[in-house]
Amino acid sequence: PIQVVIIDKHNYHTFQPLLYQVATSALEADSIAYPIRKIFTGSKNIFFRMGEVTNIDPKEKMIHFGNDQMHYDKLVIATGAVTNFFNNEGLTISSMPMKSVGEALDLRSMLLQNFEKVLCNSNERKRQGMMNIVIAGAGPTGVELAGALGEMKHKVFPKDYPELDLSKMNIYLVQSGDRVLPMLSEKSSERAKKYLEKLGVTVILKTRVLDFFGDYVQTTGDDLIARTLIWTAGVTGNPVEGLLGECVNKKNRIEVDTYCKVKGMEDIYAIGDVACMVTEEFPHGHPMVAPVAMQMGEYIAKNVKRELKGQPLQEFKYKDKGSMATVGKHKAVVEVGGRKMGGAFAWYIWMAVHLMSLVGFRNKLMTLFNWMKNYFNGDRGIRLIVNDFDLFEEKRKRRKALEKEKMMAGE
């Protein structure tokens, strides 16, 4: 007896854990994206409206998106997270984030364009900068991206660019902490670091990226010559206007109680990365990972049903099913239930879990096909420069957008 209306600024769902494979030519973009309407074909009580929610009016129980508005009885906010540049305007403008399909495609185009430009440039410093890549942040995204680029350096680029001396290509993974994958055990972190170094990735620990000046990256250590800086060093919550105030903390996450209800609000819930549920076990809120969001989504659905039946509500309890990350072929780390695994077996587990998590049979089939092809021939066939991506033009657009935001904020 419930009418469900889903509102999203895109008409597709994105499986974000595999965005890095789109950026590194291993998968097509439509292998990890799926039309929202198609997901719910046959569900008579579920409706979809495309638009970006700009404001919530809790008093009137109204939401505004685009030029439209809609009344709600219960509202679930699942707006996720956005890239966190830690208020560094230079990094916001100049570095490459990777939180959407569009950003992954832009990154792929820029990486390939840089190598095409190297062939036509005689300036040694510029050639070196175009070949070098700096990745800021050694969480799962940074580690997996660095590993994929390392494989491309050894298996793909030598075939495409035999004229280049690829021994001069450097992939830097910069981490402010003292180890990669800090959410895993020290044993798994050290194992992942060794995998990366075998692929030719230079891991730089206890170092922060400070700024990016187009042809070199400034860090707390030595400056790094590079024309590409990929930012994977953090995320922040993505709340909606109308909830700003006491219920939104310093990390832009919406504070909720143990029932996922927004503090001080009636009939408004928040789940996933945008929600912060403080408990004894999680004093800073749950980790901003997909399993938390998935479990909260199922939990909210069950509690709404209980409320309709007049049954008592249950508190949310997160079940940690483990963590994992892949570095390359037969190189992965997995921790499940106290067990720590690495190598080929962990890699197969990682593949199986991610394959099952994809939405849609076609996406599963196409991803499996591409993975099998890459496994046997070591090639990455989707090396297409679809967008003529110009970083400096993009910087100009981002700078204008920042200036507009400041004007709107009255700064």
C-alpha cells in the first residue's frame, strides 16, 4: 500500500566501485550503468522522476526539483557523497575526480590524449609531465586505479606506443598516512603495497598533496613532475538544502538516530554515505561504503512495513561482511570474518563479489566477457578518446562555477 517515487538527476544507476575500470579502458561505461526505469519494470507502485532535488521544506512536507515540486509522507535521503577537496580551491579546479561516469570517461580521454601529445612534442619536461601520473589517496579507489595503470604501462602502452621509452613513465601513489588501505590490517596493507611496487607504482607515504600547478604537483615532500593529478583522497556528504543546520555535521553528513531518522525532523530519513549514525561501535558514524547503504536501504523498507502494520520498529545494526581491494591480475587482498587472504584466490573472490553486485544480466555478462578477454590476452580494448577533453578549458569552467557559488553564498 505504498507509492514509491524515486528522484535522481540521472536516469541511470552507477556501480561506482568499477568506475576506475572505465577510466582505464577495461570496461565500457554502459557495463556499470543501468537505466533506473528498467530496474523497476513491472513494479506498479514505483515511479521515477528525473531531476536534481534543490530544496526540502520539512514544514510543508514538500521537495523541490528543477521547476517541479512534490509532496511526501515519508522522505528518504540517499544522496551519497561527493569528492572532498578539503577547501583547496587549486585542487578543486585542477585535479581530476572520479565519482561519476562522465568523470571516468573524461579521465580516460585525458590519459590517452596525453600519450598522443607526447609523440608530437620535443620538449623533454613536457613529455615527462604528460607521461607521469599522480594519484592522491591510497584508499581502495586509489590503490585499484594505480594497479590498473601499472598493468597498462606494462601490457597495453608498449603495444600502442612502441616509439616511447615507457621506463620513463612514473605512476605515483601519494598517501598522507603511513600505509596504503588503512581500513585493512597492516598485513594486508603491506601485501597491497608490494603488489603495487611489482607493477612499477611508486608509493609515497606520510606525504600530502598541497597543490597542482598544471605541470607539477606540490607535496609536503618533493614536487612531482606531472600533468595529471587524480584526486581520490576523500569524500564528504552531499546533503540537500533545507536540512542545513544542527542536523548536518562538519563532514556534511546528516546526523540520524539508530532508526535512520534525521535528528529533529519528522518523517525524514537519511541512509548511506550522507547519513551519520553515531553509536558506541561507530563513534564517527558508519564507514562510507556501499554495504552500509545497501543494508540501510533494506532496513528502512522493513521498518516502513512494520510501522504500517502497527509493529514496533527495530534499530539498525550493521553487519560488517569484510573488506577487499584488487591491485591487478592475481593480486588482491580480502579480509572476511577475521581471515586475511591475498593473491589469486582473493582476486577471484573480489571478481565474484563485484560481478554479483552489478545490476542487470547484460551488465554482468558484458563485464564477465571483458574480464575474460583481458585475462587471456592482457589487453584493454576500449581505448577510445570519446571526449576531446581539455583540462585547461575544464579548469576555466570550474573556476567560473566556484565564483558563482561564492556569489550565491554572499562571499
